[in-house]
Amino acid sequence: MKVSIVSIGDELLIGQTINTNASWLGLELSSIGARILQVLTISDDPHQIIRAIELSESDLIIVTGGLGPTKDDRTKKVLANYFEMPLVHDATTLKHIEAFFARRNRPMLQANIDQALLPRGCEILPNQWGTAAGMWFEGKGKSLICLPGVPYEMKGIFSEEILPRLKKRFTLNALFHRTVITQGIGESFLAERIAKWEESLEQQNLSLAYLPSPGLVKLRIGSLRGSEDAALINLKMDELKTLIPEFIIGYEGDTVAGVVGELLKKFQKTVGTVESCTAGNVASSLAGISGSSDYFRGALITYQTSLKTQLLNIPATFIEQYDVVSFEVAKQMAEEGRKQLRTDYCLSTTGVMGPSKGDSQDEIGTVWVGLAGPFGSDAKRFIFGDERSRNIDMTTLAALNFLRLALVEQAHNYRK
């Protein structure tokens, strides 16, 4: 099944809203074996909508956006005219809209009532999460699904209404894939390290995709033959473990913070953070995991240099001697934080995020991450880039991975 995804909305084109719908649909459709031929983002202009439909060579077109109650939401009218289906009030949809507003004790406007005007002849896709129903059109040699642009409404209709219909109407050869998540090695170095292994995938008609993001590289192994290649793909994943064990942090939807949390729970250890340049981002990542209260105790934010002295009792002369962004200060921050927070482990961060250097003489992108634990303390230096938000994200990942490696080493020592 070949699919085109068309996202409608001026707010998407000007960057006011990020188009998360297209990426989510791409993942969901690919997982059931659909081939995405194109992803288009267009304005609410009727000519652009019709042109996108007529130029599509896909088996199925999925359109999102432009189904709201305001005058600039034109999608429904354009599609009704294109497929020559008059708009009529749908009693079931109107009843749903009335109940929707009654539950919220809100008055209905005519614009809300008009959302029950739907093309006669299309298949109506109920929306239990909002007031704009989805629509499935068949005609003029086209199969087209239209969904609201609100992400949680779109996802709900797709999962509950569309997926079962797709599996009945189309022959799907589901893609089977596994994903491994790596951290601490760049894409080009990773490709060189696993070059022979990657060649073996090609020889066995398996695909490999590199999916880089700041601080991480995901490797996705897939097969269009579906689950019949599951055993082979799992075997190749086991081979990869022996090639880059130190860089693999998890699989599929794992996160570094989640993996660290599981290890802390496994060993019944606690952690805290003392953060300067990340200003609580490491703590937020740890606390964002459900159940983190079992192991995360808290954080100290010592963003200004003076607070490292006031809250951590690090002498000002010590900081002046070594520089606020240094091995010595990062290590001392972690040690003092561990004492004050009374944790088994403590992470610290100090660095130059940019665009200015602040109190340090180091170049922008220079970061030290400290770690204090039951077996001593250490600090590592990282050189990132000159973009502030990216530096914060990469420092957070580096800090969490520093702790992950320490916990893995602890497990190894216990086995000995």
C-alpha cells in the first residue's frame, strides 16, 4: 500500500506549529507495511488541496487539518465539492457534538452545529475526542481519508477507526524491525565500527537505517518479509551487542533516563544532581520517569558561581584556582552534593552553554560532568557545539550515560 500524507495549515508552513502529525502517521503506517511516497504541507487554499489530491499516485491519501469550526477551515467543503457529495446534517454526529458541549457545560454556537454537516456518501469516522468527525472518501479513482489536525484527536481516530479498516481493505506486508539506541559515539565512527556487520545485513536482504539525533544514534534493522525474519533480526542484534556493548543504552522506545532508573531500582540505589549549566534539566529527565521517587532524591541548582560556595561549601579560592568549568570543580560539586542530598550517587554539571562565556575562560560548548558514588568520584570533559539548547540536551544525555556506565560496571564487579 502506497500512501501520501498531506498536512493542511498556514501555521505549519510559517513554523508557528510543528508538524508532529506527519511524523506520527509515517511511523504508524510504516509499522503495518505501508510505503510512504510523499509528505506534503500545504496552505488552506482550495487550489492547493485539489492539486495535492490530483497529483498523488498513491493508493491512499491521508489529509490532516482544516476541519475546525472557523471560517478558515475549508478542507471539508473543498473535499465535498471535489467528490461531488453534498453537505448534509448527520444526526449521529450532531448528537455527539451536543453531548460534548453539555458535558462541559458550554453553549453551542452555529459554527459548532455546522460541524455535523458532512458529505453525503463518504464514510464518517467518529471522533470521541473532539467535535470534528473524520471522513473516508472513495471516488474519482482516489481513496482519501480526512482527519482533524488536533494531534490527540487525529491519533485517536486513526488508531480506533482507521487501522482496523486498513487491515481489511488493503493487502499489507508488515515491516518487522528492531531498533537499538546508542550514545557516546558519532554516526560516522559508528558506521566504521560496524561496517562488516552492516555488509552482512545487506547479504541477507535486511535493511539498516541510521537515525541520528543530538547525543544519540538509533540503528533500525528491518525486513519487508515481516515477522518471518524476526529470529534472524534478533540474531543480528545479538551480534551487534558484542561489537559495541559500551555504546548500547537500550532498545525500541527506551530512554537513557528510563534505563538509568531501572538500574537504580535494581540495585536499590539513590541519586541526586547538582547542576550549573543544565539548570535542572538532568533532574527533570530523571524525575520525568514514572516511579522515579523510588530512587531520585532531589537537586541543587547552583547556576551562579557564588552559589557553589554558599550551597556546596566549595571555597571561592578553589574555584578561582581551577576555573568554574574544570575537572576539579565538577568533581567537588558531585562529592558535596552527595553529602548534602544523602544519596548513593550524585551527578554534577558545569560548562559554557553559550552564546556568552559567563564566568569561565573555556570555549563555548565545553562541559565537565562529575559523578560521585560508593566507589569514589570522577569527572569527564565534553566538547559540544555553539548552540545553547543543543548543548544542554547533549550534556544531560552525557551525564545520564556517565551514571549508566557506572551502574553497569557495578553490576559487573558484583558478578565477579
